[in-house]
Amino acid sequence: LVIQQIERNLLHVVSKNPLPALALADLLWSDTQLETRLIAASLLGMLPSEHLDHSLQRIKLWARPDTDRHFLTLLFSKGAVNLRRFSPQRWLETIDRWISSADPAEQRLGILALQLLIEDRSFENLPAAFKIISPLLHEYHDLHRSDLRSLLTALSRRSPNETAYFLRQVLSLNTDPRLIKMVRQSLTEYPDEIRSRLREFLQALQR
């Protein structure tokens, strides 16, 4: 509650003093305490649209592969608020570059960022999300199993029909048993009818 009040009080100040707010965000993120980093991420998300370059620059700088997942979640959810609102394409391109990286650690950054973007109900470009994750499923390996399962769960909650159709397309080209197993584990998130059709499809693939 205290932090929420601080955030409300800062919103008006940040809009009039974006560069000092950015300097404050840098200082707060340098501390590894949860509360200070939460406020730092919030400050990034409050920067006005003409300062989105600064927001994106800091997110790329702070989102290190060895950063705790909880801090990354704060950064991608709160820090990218105005990026998602005013420049969703740039944020998608950043996520795509992470996921397209040859470094598995950077890929995990992209998967988490994309999951949080999908969970934002104001984001509507789900076809772009499907396109971005396709390469990871077509060349599937278990290294990202847990992360991809969470991402597919987020997609199935947003659009179960589209997600089921997408998975059938992917599995028609890649019948890796590990991928089939991961998809099967995510079936509980679908409505009964869609879950039943997907289960039958998976069984047919295994036969």
C-alpha cells in the first residue's frame, strides 16, 4: 500500500521531470532490494512517450540473463507499460530479437517478456506472438520446456481456438515426443471441447 501511494505521487512528477526521474530509476535499480527495484521499474513505465528510447534502453541494460526472474517480471510488466501502450511494435521487435538469439539465456528473457505481454489484455496482436515463438517450437528442445509451457498457457487463456489451431500446425511439422508431451501437459487450460480435439490429435500423432 505504501509503494502504491508512492507510485501515485510520482506519476505527476515524472511527467514534468522525465530525465531526473530516469536518473532516480538508475539509482534505485542499483539497489537489489525488491521495493527499490519495484519503484525503479515503475518510474520507467511512467516516462512519457517522447522518452520511450530511454525506457527501452534501460530495460535492455537491466534485463540480464542472470537477473532474478521476479525482478525481470517487475521490469517487463511495470517498466514496459508505456512501451506496450505507445509503441507495441518496438517492444515486439525487442522480444523477437531476444527469442531469435542463439543464446538460450537471452531466449528465456524473450519468452518471459512475451508471456507478460500476452497477459496484458490491451495487447491484441496475437498473430505476431505466434509468429515469434514458432521457431522455438519447430526446433524444440527441453531447455525451455517450463517457460514455453507458461507461455502457451497464457496464449490458451487469451484465445484457446487460435492457440489450438497454431499447435496443430506446429505439430504437423514437428512430432518430437518431447514437444507432444509438453503440449499434453498444457491441455488442462483449454475448454472441454477444444481439449478433447487436441487430445485426439496428439493421440493420432503418436500412433
